[in-house]
Amino acid sequence: MDSFIPKKTDKEVISIRLPEKLLSNIDKFAVKYNLSRNEFINQCLTYAIEHIDEKK
């Protein structure tokens, strides 16, 4: 069995302000899909960026 070697991720800590209702919805979906709030937000942002219509 391989040894566990912790690795630093390439993520950076930031701070953002969100409307309460948006944060509540984020939390509901994160729980629904068994994800952390952070992971859910990361996946949403990645999806949004990958699907931006740059023609507009």
C-alpha cells in the first residue's frame, strides 16, 4: 500500500459577499449532492465559465 503524502493544492483562499438567499440555495444544493459548500461553488463556477457564450 502506498504511503499517504499530503500535497498542497493549487487553490487560493478568497473572500466573497453573497446575498443571503443565494447562500441558502448554495447550501441546500451542496447538502442535496453531498458536497461541501466550497466544492459545490467550485463546480458551479467551473461549469459557468466553460459555458459562457463569448460571442455576446
